[in-house]
Amino acid sequence: MRRGDLIAGVSVAGLMLPEAVAYASIAGLPPQRAILAGIAGCLAYAVVGRSRFAIISATSSSAAILAATLASIPNLDGYKPALATIAVALAGCLFLAAAAARLGGFTGFISRPVLGGFAFGLAVTIIVHQLPSLVGVELSAPNLFAFLEKLVAALPQWNLMSLTVGGIALAALLFLKRFPAIPGAFVVLAAGVAVSVGFHLPERGVAVVGTIDLTPSWPTFPALGWSDYARLTQFTVPLVLILFAESWGTIRALALRHGDAVDPDRELGALGVANLASAVVQGMPVGAGFSAGSASEAAGAETRATAVIAALGLAALIAFAAPLVAQLPEAILAAVVIAALTHSLDPAPFMRLWHLGRDFYIALGAAVAVLVLGVLNGMLVAIALSLAALVQRLATPHIARLGRLGNTHDYVDVARHSDATLEKAVAIWRPTEPLFFANADRILALITAELRKEPATRAVIVSLEESADLDSTALDALLEFDRAISASGMRVQFARLHDRVGDLLIAAGASDLLARSSHSVDDAVQAVEASVQDPGRKS
């Protein structure tokens, strides 16, 4: 056992305990579920995963999504623990299925701006829902704005002692964030227990966590119909997407800082095993949270043994300190959650996108969707925004006219390089996006329209360097374009054709088109010039 792993594991265990209890409250579940999830998740990941910094436990986002998912199935409130177990098991199975299909790269379909916007909206939602615990009142409302209205209306019922304890705890947590080596959450938790016992806070109306029962038990499963399971699965899929995007973002960022090698497909499988282990112990959905991973890094984790030590440390803490944790004021748990989410409220990422002129409104839309539509619908909108942004970028036709750069063999966009010169009577065009079913017809129609503006053009070269492969629609569009332009008496030459596209042309019986393809734009220009001198020449 390495010293760095021991120190890091103990430090992380001190952070995991208060966060586990707090995140369980977000999901509306007993605290032991998040505690057991953290223990099982860390132990399972250490066997399969590869990140030395990842701490696999319940996260604030997965807790909020789980709460919304459970609330989406009506008339089954008494079966919430069983439904939570089913959801966690489904998440584990989906992770394993995605790993088997090698879908690790699919995390890229949720863009970083969308994920950042979703995290911002989710952080605001969670923080607002922690305010009643901070001020000592109980509230429920159908949406965020009604919730805030009720919170203000309940001002006369606010518990001043609860607000004072929670406010001091929050200030202390934010101050201790300046010292990463100190487990601030654990320090505040210990101080909160001492204050609760010493000043008899429960007698002053301050709500406390209560007994944590770790006795193993198996819940009673409801007789669900296929529609109920389908609805549960419907929201478990985006839960898995968000959880993996969040986890992979943490794992990858920490690995890049230290030159560690991690594989997304293996991490998918590791998260699947961890969630199944969590389901077995009646836990919650687990992933690699940023705060715990950063704490592990800051404390000097050296190997995956850190996660094992953290799990054992958490188990020891709860075994010996459960009676004390029962005295912990809920206001302090609310402060722990709020402090843990403050990093998600940083407007700097939004300002950067605004400055870049890229994706600002997409990120803002994801944040607003969560705030206005709620966690589940906002999550679905956020994923839809990612896919819509991808399709919009790929489907929006844009072509570049290429010209020779000086006396070199390089051909560049003449709109970007004023010193580039056009070839005489030869038009060279390059689609700036890969050709696929949604854009192929429009892009090739744009090239055709440009050719009609220049009747003196005797040859056209199309550079397909952006298209590594073609689907059948794009292939048909390319063949139709070639026939139409050739029929007008103009020579068509292709450049920078990828091997997979060449194989497809052979399979489609378009060997003549393949014969009129060149490895580079300069080779294509020479082939066109040679065809003028020798009309029977094909390439």
C-alpha cells in the first residue's frame, strides 16, 4: 500500500460521507442507499476501471435525475425503493450493453456547451430545492418558480436557528475550498454534529438526519406493467448518457493532466459493473463525480487502491459514527450540497462561448430548459439540442472555392487567402463537411449552381477530403452529379478520395468515376490539363 493512496483514500472518505447523505436527500431516499452505493461503486470500479483518481459514488446530477424519474411514475410512492433499485440495475445493464457495442465515443454526442448548460440549470434547481432544508421548512411545488414563490411565502415559518447553522456551515465550506488538502465537508460535518449534540439543536426545532439503518433488506417489488417499465427505461437511457458524459469528462480531464491512458469503452463497462454492484446493495446510480475525483487528485492518489481505501474508510466511518451522523442537522447537509455545486454556477464558460461566437445560445437553451421544464424534460431537451446542433452543422451546405497558393502545389480557400489564384477554366470546389444523406444533394446542387455562373469553365474538380465514407444517399447524389455535369460537356475530376469511398464506387460499378480520381488537388489539375491535350485520357 502506497502512502499517497492511504492519505488520499482517507481524505476522500471524509468527503464521501457528507456528500452521500446529502445526495440521498436530493433523490428522496434514505442516506444508507448513497453510502452503500459509494462503497460498492468504488470497490467494483477498482477491479475493472483504469482511472487512479475516479471515485465512483452517487452524484448530485444522478440523484436529481433519479428523483425526477421516480416522480414520473404515479401511484407507486410506496414502492420508491424498489423502483430506484430497478432503475440502478437498468443503468448498469445499459452501460454494459454500450461497452459491448463499443459505444464509448457516443459521449461526444452531448456537446460540452450543452453539458455545461445542463449542469448550470441542474445546479440552480438543486440549490433552490435545498433552501427549505437550510431554513427549516418543508415545501413541494410542481415547478421551480412555484417552489420559490412558496419559499418566500413561508418566510414567517423560517427557523432562525436552522438558517444560522446552515449559513455558518456554508460560509465555512466555501472558505475551506481554498485548501484542497483539507476535507472541508468532513470538518464541517464533525463540527455540525458537535454543535447539534452540545446545543441540543433538535430541541430547538432544527431537523436532523436521524437513524441510518444499514441492515440488509430486499424491497417489495410492485407488479409493474410493460408501460411502466418502458417509462422507467425511457428516462434511464438519458440518465446513463448524462452520467457517462459527466464521468468521462472527469476521468478524461484528470488523465490528461497526468498523462494516464484511459479507454472510454472500458470505462463504460466499469461504470456498468459499478452500477450493478450498487443495485445489489440497494444503492443509487453511481458515476465519477468531479468534486471527489479532484479531491483524490489533490490528496496525491497514486493507484486505484485509493478508491478501495476510500470505500473501506467510508464503511468504517459509518460503522463507528452512525449514531453521531444521526445528529447531523439537515441544514448542514443542504450547505454541503450547495457548496459542492457552486463551481457549476461559474458564468465564465458562458462568457467564453459568447466571446468565441460559438454555441452560446445552445448552452443557454440547455440551462433554460432545465429551469423551465424541469430536470427530466430539460435533460431530454439538452440531448436534443446536442443532436440538433450536430445535424445543423453537418446539414448546412458550405463549399469552398480553391486556388493555387503562389507557386506551390498547395490549394487553399480563395475567400481566406487573397494571394491564391484560380486555375484558368477549371473550377475547384471543396465541401467543408462530410457528404451524407442530409446534405449531399444540397452541397452538390450548390456546386452545380456556381458552375452555371461560369460558362467558360471546361472542367470541375471536387475535393472530397472531408468525406471518409459515404452512405447510399450521398453515393447516389454523387453519381447523379457526375452524370449531369459530364452530360453538359464539362469534365469532372475528383481529388483526395478516401479508400473506403473508392471501394464503394467499385461496388457500385462506378469504376469510370474512380478512374477520374486523383490523390491530391494538384494531381487532379494536372490530370485535367493532360485530358485537354489528350481527350482520350481518363486520369
